[in-house]
Amino acid sequence: AILDEYPDIVLTDIRMPKLSGLELIRKITENHDHIQFIILSGYNEFSYAREAMRYGIKHYILKPCSEEEITEAVKDCIKEYYKKLTIENMKQDIKTVHSLLGENLMFHILFQTLSSNENSGLLPELYEGYVDFYHTSYQLCYIYFLEEQWVDTCREKIQKLFQDSCLPYSFPYVYVKNTLTFFFMDTQKSYSFMDSLLENINLGIGSQICSYHRESYSSLIELLNTLSKKVKRYETIHLFSGSQKTIICNYDFLFHQTQELANQLLLETDTLRHTRLLDDLKKLLSSVKSLELLRSLINSILMKASQTCTCFSSGEITDMIKFISSVSSNEEICSFIFEKLHTLLSVPLLGSKKYKPFIQEILNYTNSHISEPDLTLKWIVENHLFMNVDYVSRQFVLQTGVKFSTYLNDLRIQKAKQLLINCDSEKIYYVAEQVGCGNNPQYFSHLFKKYTKLTPKEYALQMKASPHNNGDKTQSVQPPEA
């Protein structure tokens, strides 16, 4: 039965017919070590408890026991389950991000270091869980007296040298004023062989004599701060990643403005103000011509969002990174990312209270799949959470203060309002589709009027006529603040 049901927690006795509780635990944990066991036993013998501890059993409850004791044990197991799940998800996300970005991950970090007016202190917070900034040592190399016409040749020579020497050869380069720099993770005890080759690097007939120097740093943050101080003195910085070349003209204002708008956007709770901030950010990023600059700016926004808002799950962040890494059109990236931000942030108060993990998962899933017409709590619970529907339904009301159907309707109306602000009043059907009512536009109009006292068309016309109208005088049901 245990193998058929595949449970997360099992309550078992010690002495049972045919198979003892300890034998059961041993057999199950051989192939299913994620299952947690709670032992209920009438035997207060140390040998049993010691054997249970060998299998990692944390709860050995003696009979007779109270309901409260069992409940506390189950709660502890649930906490442990979600802790393990979070760690596993984080490991998987880190692997996914590294496989997607690879060299580009360090490129984004370096780009933000050199583009920002601040020092590198913000980066560890943005990339927490993805890159170790404090405990991994690095090597920083300089090639001096290198004219710009020889940069590509020099990079090719260095790449070949590193490949032939089995050293990590995937890293970005920085070139300023006849100096090429690059850095890599410290993996060897000695670099004397590499040093001797780079000190005598031959770029070809007619090239000038270069000079080489290498420095060791105990951490990435120390290296970035040093490199930043040396490089930011120059007006133009050339950044290379693979075949890609990006010119940084010290976009201090652009980077600062992006961070400022993103911070306001992620913390804003007023619906209309929220929409205007999103529009301001869209205008700012739409003016960016460099694809790599755009990717890096959006990357910093997503990393900030993952730290600030509970409505952004790590999986959603990873999916968005995956998309912007694969698309080469600025317009397509902006269109995609702002639609996602608009959807995920459409109910700002989602992140204002800490809910039980499975309730938060329901809120996140609903927010991300609001356009699905058949969305119900029963479907989410049975197909996404795999829990008991009645139990989850009761917990949802206790946690949020509203029924799921009420919450879903309000969420649909909130998003519809935001879409109608910038939507042609003749395209109400499009708004209905985006909020999950595309198969029944009449129902959408009826529901919208019930909440706002206006039809969707009337609301859109009113918003266009009064751009400073707050557009929301109706009471809106939201999960309560903490």
C-alpha cells in the first residue's frame, strides 16, 4: 500500500504481523529515502529507539499518546519535507541557470559591475544562490600595451592556450586603453607554465611586444571591486563574451534608473500607480539598443524580484531567464518580459503575507495561469498539489479570509482593469481571453459590471477620458495583510 500511494509521511507501529516497523522502514528507505516515518510504540526500550535513529527517524512516540503529540510530530515532518523540497528546487534551478547562461552568467555580473555607478556590493544579493562571491578564489590577468587591432587575435591565442592546458577557458574579457584583462576561477596550485606562455605571447608579424601580469584574489567580490576601480576611469569599455562584443559607455544613469523603477514597482500596492511604473520601465528599456545591455538590465530586475516578491517562484524566474537568453530581438524580449511582469505583479498584496507553502503555491499558480478558463481550486489541488481538496479548501479560507472562487473572480477583475486602461474599447474580447473568460464574453461583461458597476466598454472609455482617475472605487477582495 505504501508503494502504491507513494506517501511523504508514514505512521507505523514497532510490532506488526509478518513485518516489524523497523524492517518496514529499512525496506522502504532503500529506494524511497524521502519518506519520513513516525513510530508509535508501546515499548520503551532503548534498543528500539537506537535502531530507529540509525534510519534517521526523528519521532519515536510512546503509547499511550495524545492527539497533540502526533500532530506536532506530523508538523515537524511537513516542515522537514518543505525544507528538503526547497533545497532540491534551488539546486535544480542553479544547474538550469548555469547550463543556460554558462559564460553569460559571469558576463552579466561583470557588465552590471562596470555599468553601475555603485560598487559591486549589490551583486551578491542579486545572484545569491547562483554564484559564490566570498569563498572562492580567482585569478586576474592583464595583457598590457595591446593595440585594439590585435585584441581578437590575442583572445584566440589565450583561448587556445587554456584549452590545451585543460584550464577553465570560458570567461569574459575587458579591454580598455591598450589593456586586455580576463579572470577565471582558481583551480590549480601553480600557474607557472601558463605565465611563461603568456609572458611570451606571439600575436604575429608586425605586432608590438606585450607585457603580462597576473594577480590572485581570495574572493570574486574583491576581484570585481579592484577591476571596477581600474576600468571605470575610462570613457569607453569593451566587453567580450564569446563572439559577442559590447561597448559600455558608462551607462550609470540607465542602470541606476532601471534599479530605482524596479524597486518601486516591486513594492507598489496601488493598482494605477503600479501600471504607470510598469509603463515607465517599459519606455526606459525600450530605448536600449544593445541586446546584451537589455538582457543584463532585465536579468538584474528578475534577480531583484526573486529576492523581493513571493509571487515570483524560482521556476518562473528560471523560465524567464531561459527565454531572454534564447531570443535575439529586443522587441520580443521586452514584449515577453513585461507581459510576464504585468501578470505576476497584477495582485501586489500576494507578497504582503507569509502563507503556508501550499497556499502560496496556489496563489502563485492562479496568478500565472489566470488566462485559463477552466481554472478551479479542485483542479489545482488534484493535478498540481496532489492533496485533499476539502482540507485545502478549508485552509484557503482560513489563510486568506475568502473562498477561492471569490479570490479568482477578484483577480480576474483586477487584471481586466489594468488591461482596459490601454486597450481599445472595441477589443473587449481580447481582455476576456486574457483573464480566462474568452469562451464566455457575456459572462465576463456580467461579472465585470457586478464588481465595478460599469461594463468593460464603459470602464475603458471612462479611463481614457480621465487618465488621472483612480479607476477603482469598488471594494476589492484581497488576501489580508499580515
